[in-house]
Amino acid sequence: MTSLDKIERASVAPPASAAVPGRHLAIELAETLKLAVPLALTQLGQIAMMTTDLAFIGRFGSETVAAAALAHTVFFVTFTFGMGLVSAVAPLAAQAFGARDPRMVRRALRVGLWAALLIALPLMALPFRGEAILIALGQAPTAAALAQQYLFGLAWGILPALWFIAIRGFMSAVNRPEPVLWITLAAIPANALLVYLLLYGKWGLPELGLFGAGLATSMVNLGTFLAGLCFTALRRPFRKYHVLGNIWRIDWPLMAKLVIVGAPISMAFLLEYGLFGAAGLLMGLISTTALAAHQIALQIAAILFMVPFGISMAATVRVGHAVGRRDRDAVRRAGYVAILLGAAFMATMTFAVILGRFQIAELFLGEAVDATATLTATLLLIGSTFFVADGIQTIAAGALRGMNDTRVPLLFAIFSYWLIGFTSACALGFWTSLGASGVWVGLSIGTFVFAVLLVLRFRLLASRLLPP
């Protein structure tokens, strides 16, 4: 054995104190939190930017806000597909990092950047045809025309946003997610300023209305990507990977692997997003009150979801590292610690929501106690079963992505969300007296089934992994 081999063996050998199971768990929890906290805060920053946009747009009136909501629906259906595909950069790079293969780490990011470019160009076609799509779906022509103005500005930000997601996956895989958080925190006030200037035409700039708001968001997306690229190319420890070297060469074999891993992620995201969109349509068939209460309760769920989503990205990286090392015990430990961490957080938040559900309804609807406020509080109470299961399913899915297991979870999503969840929501919402509450019970049932299946799948695959 050469001296280099001895050094490498020594660098990966665990210390004697690590043999204590409790110490293993404590280390894993600390490493998961180190990754999850910046990633979760980054996701909350994205929500903050969306909220800022809507706050400025809201001054133009309720019709404009409704048009912006329609535009966001079209945009996120488009963006979600690309996001799922590019998300495969994280598990590929994490496994390479765990296997001490810097060349593959570099290749994973490069192929992610190329995939984003190739997929973004056709994806932009959907927002550019947003008005025709919305009219075909039965929306009012005036609202569809306003939504199209917003989409004309938003569409240009798809590519840089996908590039930024690829960089985020790379940085997380090498255990350095902090720059992504710093960039996002800087982007929040920059986005607010640009939206204000271009929406209202301040400081000598033209008043561009909704198109200006969308264009401002696209400019911020470009800025965040360029900032991430500068960190990647110029700052330690990222620059040692030389990710821009030979960037013009497309790695087709790895591209195929990224598509195999990432395409099912995209489809699963779309199935989940589509379920809640369909639930909104069901609520609209019940009553306007039901739809309003559903939207408020769903917004609370979306905010809470950002934290377990950040934990799920950390789980992908931690499991990917362990897979790269072929360490079966570490795979199990990384997955279960992340799942329990997310479950504990969501249980705590769920308890807080239950206690403050009437205050949450007042925050959105004012102090008047009416049917919408009462129904909102009821849906938030039903959400006590939904929130925890939603957190567990996204983290378990993230852990499975760390093992490149995405096709079976896609089948689980079809079965759980649509065969179980949507069917239950329709049956309980329209064939019983539960109404809107029944729709949310159906959503909870589908999400719970999905969470259970994913946890069992993780347990099965983790036990099959070869021992170290």
C-alpha cells in the first residue's frame, strides 16, 4: 500500500468515538441542520419575493391580483417541470462527492447547466401562449390578457432560475449551501426595488405595469444566477472543481442519466401541484366561500412546506454522500434523522396552527367572523393530519433521490395523490355532507398514503445497499 493510499484510507476511517450510536446520531443531526437551515431559509426567501410582488401588484386592484394569480399558475406548471429535471444535479453530485470523485461532481453541474438550457427554450413557449391557454380553460378574456402581460416578463427568467437551481444543487452537494442563502437574501430587496420602479415607472423609468413586474423578477433571476456563477468559479472551495472548463462540451451519457433521474422528479412535482390545483377547482364548484378558505389554508401549508422542503434537499445530499461511500448504516441514519427532524418541526408548527387558526383567519379576512373565516379555521384544523404527512413525504422523497430512486416514487405519487387522494376528495366533498372539509380530508388521506409508501420504500432500499 502506498503512502497516498494510507492517507486516503485514514481520511475516510471513522474515529473510535464514532462507534457510539448516540454520537453517530448527534453528528448526523448536526450535519443535516448545517445543510437544511440555509436551504430552508432560501426557500422562505423565494416565498418572500413572491409576496412582495403581489403586495405591489395589489395596488392596481383585485382584477390585477387575480390576473397575476392566473399567470403564476401557468408559470409554475412550466417551471416545475424544469425544476424537477435540474434537481437531479444534487444527488448525482452528492454521490460523486461521497465517492471522492471531483471530476464527476464537476460533470454533474455542467450537465445540469446544459439540461437547463435545452429544456428552458421549449418551456418558454407555454408562458408566451398563456393568454390562449387561459381562455381555453374558461377564464375571462380581460384577466387572461392581463396575465399574458405578466407572463411576457416572467418567461425570460426561466433559464437563469433553472441555472441557479443547478448551482444550488452543486453547492449543497459539496456541503457549502450558505452562498445560495446570501444571494437570495440580497435578492429580496433588489426584487422589491425593481418591481416598484418598473411597475409604477419611478425614477424616470417607463411605467410597464404587469410586464414590468415580471421583467423585474426575470432580471433578479439573472442576477442571482450570475452571483452564483461567480461564487462557483472564483471562490473557495468551489473554484477547485473548475466547472467552467470545457463548458461547451455536452456530456451526453451523463445527460441521459440526469434525465432518467430527473424526469420522474418533474412528473411527481406536477402530479402534486396538479392535485392541489384540482382541489381548488373542486372548491370552486362547492362555493366561493369554500374556494377562498381553501386558498388561505393552502397558503399556510405552502409556507410551512418550505422548511421540510429544505430538509429534503439536505436529505438528498446526506444520503447521496453515504451512497457514494457505500455506507449502508450512514444511508439509513441520514434518511431517518432527516425524516424525524421534519416530522418534529411540522408537528410543532401544526400545534401552533391549531391554537392560532382563528387568528390566522382574521389576519387574512379581518376581524369579522363570517362563514369564510369559520371554514378557514376548520380546514386548518383538518390540516393537523395533512401538514405532518406532507413534511414526511417530501423528506422521504428527498432521501430516495439521494439513491437515484425516482421512478417508483412517481408511481406512488400517481397511486396516492390521484387514485386515492383525488378520488377521496371528490367522494367526501360531493357525496357526503362534509363539503369543503371532505375535500381536505381526501387530500390528507392521499398525502398520508404517499408518505407511508415512501418511508417503506426508503427502508427497503437502505437495507439492500451493500455494506461498507
